[in-house]
Amino acid sequence: MPELPEVEVSRLGIAPHLEQQTITQVKIWQPRLRWPISNDVLQLAGEQVTAVKRRAKYLLLESRLGTLIIHLGMSGKLHVVPTDSEKQKHDHFALELASGLSLRLNDARRFGAVLWQGIDEVHEALSKLGPEPLTDEFTGLRLYELSRGKTAPVKSFIMDNAVVVGVGNIYANEALFATGIDPRRAAGKISKARYLELGEAIKVILAKAITQGGTTLKDFLSADGKPGYFKQELQVYGRTGEPCVQCLQPIRAIRIGQRNSFYCPRCQK
DNA sequence: ATGTTGACCTGTAAGC
DNA sequence: TGCTTACAGGTCAACA
């Protein structure tokens, strides 16, 4: 479900309910997610959430004792609900708060994760990540330099978390359309000038998606239940056979690295 | 080393 | 109305 904008929208939705709140109880209903939920997370009971941050597609709930790391995988969702409300199917984990509200993780496919990072540790899930796309550490120049000699498709390249984090299947397709780059092209054979444009396009598209509340494809809702409106902005993703917004050619779908990929055969070279 | 593929798991939609 | 198949927002391990 979530790429970086959806995770950020989730963060913005839950943060006001969590920050400075005391956790009264930690509930592990289903520990078998992508990795088992460690009992280390139980020490959060009685602790205060000092900040709610994000790194890549990971949410970071900080406390005096350490950081709870949440990843939503493909289908994970966070809800803030009254603690006495009924547990839903696929609710796996919850933090109960002194306010009477609870944060619940619901994830049908269980590709998500709940991890514990002790104070002064860096969890290995976070240790090999590239820069955040919306910071100055990420530039088109970086894309250009890292891509030299690579033969993998440019779409796979920009989805590589060691190159830049947070660019998933939707926004990779959109950024390549915005810059007129054929997603199949070898990453190493694209010019510096085009990478400079691509870097900017990634920033602009992700930032806009965040302001629109993310992309709701099937069922993404922010923690307060609102859908995202970026779907209306999608130029190629999911538009197989529909006319290109620029040239009216039908949008094509192909498979790149096992992922559905959409492009305009006329506008993208 | 780099690139590609399968695997994890469940729900939903499409096809027969 | 079934039943079967393919696919879905992500990431990692294993392989060539």
C-alpha cells in the first residue's frame, strides 16, 4: 500500500495522537509479520512517545528507552481508535495510550514489520539506506554518478533503496514519464542532463503526493480515515490503454523486475 | 559485483 | 454461482 508519501501521510495523521503520550499497554496479537515482533517492544509500556519520525518507508516512534520501528509492507495500515473498540481482522499490534486511544497496525498480507531499536543503536534495516529524496543529500547528480556502468533498467535503479529511498512502483513510473525517460533503458546509459531532471521530478512528485494526502489505489486511508487524492494526478500508473495525457498514444504496460510498469511509447525514449 | 528471480501472505478481481 | 488464476503499494535471500 504505501510508498513514501503514504507513509508520511500516516505519520502526520498519527503524530498528534502519540507525541508526549504515555503508552499504557503494548499488545502483540500476531507476532508473525515479516520478522517476528520481539518482546523487546513490551518495555514501551509506561513510557512516553517523545517523537514520531520517518526514515524511508519506516515510521519511528521514539522513546527514552529506544525506538519502535514500523514498516507497513504492501498492505499495512495504521489506525488511531478508541482503546475499547473491537479488534479488527488482521489487527496484529497495538499501543494503548493514556488518552484512551490506541494505535493499531492492520496488515492483511503481513509483509510489514514491527522492530525494536535500542538507544544508541542503528537497526540493520535502517543502516544501508540511501538518502531521503526530499533532502539536499539526494540530487540528480547522485543518480548520474551511481548509475555509471549499470545495465539494470533505470526504473529498477531508482527503486533501489541504496540509491534513494521511498521511490516505489507508482512514483517511479510517474517520475520517468514526467522526464520522458523509457523505464527499460539501462541506468548507465542515461545522460547527466536527464538525471538532473529526473532527480527534480522525483522531489516534486513525492512532495506533491504528500500534500494531496498520498495515493489511494484500493484502500489506503490516512490514520484519521481520509483517502489520498494523488490518484487523480497519476499520468501513467494504472492507465494501460488509456490515452497519454500529452500525445494521446495508448499507455503501455510491461513487466520490469517483476513489477508492472507503465509508459507512453511516444513520449518516453 | 551486478542483475534477476522467487519468496513471504492474504484479498480481490478477472476469466472460465 | 462457483472454481482457478493472476496480481497487488515492498523487500530480502538466493541464484546465475
